[in-house]
Amino acid sequence: MHGPASLAWLLVALCAATGAYCLLRMRSHVEEQRRAAGGEALMGFGMAAMAVPAAVFTPPGWAWPVYAAVFGAAALHALWSARAGGHHLHHLVGAVAMVYMALVMAAAPGGPGGHGGHGDAGVPLLTGVLLAYFTGYVLLSGVRLVPVTAGGPGVGWGDRPELARACRLSMGIAMLAMLLTL
């Protein structure tokens, strides 16, 4: 990921905290919430790992194809799960975005993980499409978050809809930031 180290560390913290909360959500009593939380935890921790500043840790050349393979498998799982509900289509787009970012980083000038930038070529079409999708997703998620009332005292941390939505909103914002600095 390109950009200032302070932004990268904020993304690492945000994504790791989101991934940790998603692990907590996996303790929910609702099976569908547990499944969605598992995919979101993988996405949060994967985004945190990708956002670590290159000055601190530059992944070895084999790491980017591994990222692509892991998130490619997550994309296939989301595609299979999309038969049960539309929410999984968002997981599919997120996983495809992670595969795309891993492939871009692997092919960056200066070797795997190099920070070469786009030069005069502008923003690639797929980056633009993903930016538009995640911008819309963040705006819609923010609007949906406003009217949600907090769960009652008997609701566990894994079953609080306002926290699950805030978690998804945080990951959408982080994905936007990562795509912008790609």
C-alpha cells in the first residue's frame, strides 16, 4: 500500500480491531451471523496485514500470490454462499478487491510489493469500478446505521446489529482508503 505511514498504521489498527470484533461475533447464537462474521474477520485481518507500511515490513515475493489465492478461495466461497442471500455478493466483491490489490502489488514496478505508482496512466478501470462500488456501499451503510437502535441488555456483543453494521462500514471505509492509495 502506498501513502503516508500514519495512514497505514491507522488502517492496520482499524482493520485489526474490526477483525477482532468479527471473531467475537462468531460466538453469536444465529448461524448466519456466525458465518458472515467469519468471512468478515478474514477480510479485516487480511486488510490489516496488507496495510502494514512497507518501511516496517516488506512481504516476500511469494506473499502476494498467497494473498491472491486465499482471497480467491474466499471469493469462491462467497459466490457459492450467494445462493442463500444477497449479502454474500458484497463479500464476493470485497474478496475480488483483495485479490486485485494483491495482484497489483505483486506486479508493481520495483519487484513484488514495490511502490511504483501508476505514472501518467491514471486510475485503471477496475480500480475505478471498485472505488465507485465501495463509495456507494459506505454511503448506504452510513445511512442504514443511523436508524438502528441499540440492542437491549440481554443482547450479547455478537448479536448487536448496530455494531455489526459499524464493523462493515469500517471495513468499507478501509477498503476505499486502500484502493485510493494503491
